[in-house]
Amino acid sequence: MQFVNIRELSRATSKYVKIANEEDEVIVTRNGHPYALLQKIDGDELEDFIIAKHLNLNNDYETAQGEHQNGKTINARELLNQIEKE
């Protein structure tokens, strides 16, 4: 793991992105404190990251659990029956 301050990162961005991609994670510091993290990511990891961090899946899951427990949902068989009736 390598550390770089934000000023040095701005001077040599390509260098540190390359290090993060080919060698190891780079922790960016600001005023001596951790500020950001550069790390390698591929397409599959990006998809997982976006789903986990930006689609509120955990909140949606908890909402769905609550709806199920309160009888506000139906199972797949009931749904298919409703669709067939329409």
C-alpha cells in the first residue's frame, strides 16, 4: 500500500493510477489524513460496486421484508394466477 498527498497526486496522476492498477492500492491524503483510495477495478467489480453502493439494495431488501411480514406481498404462484385471469 502506498500513500500520496493530494498535491503530489495532482502533479503525477497517471503515475499513481498506474500504481493502483498494476501494483497496489494508493491512499490519498489531505492535510496528513486519509482522504481517498485509488484501487484497481474491473467490469464485474464495478457492477457489484454500483449495485452495492448506489442502488440502495439493503434498504429495498429491508422494505421488501417488512412488506412480506405485513402480508402486503404475494408469492409467485399467486402472481401467475392473477396474470392468467387477466
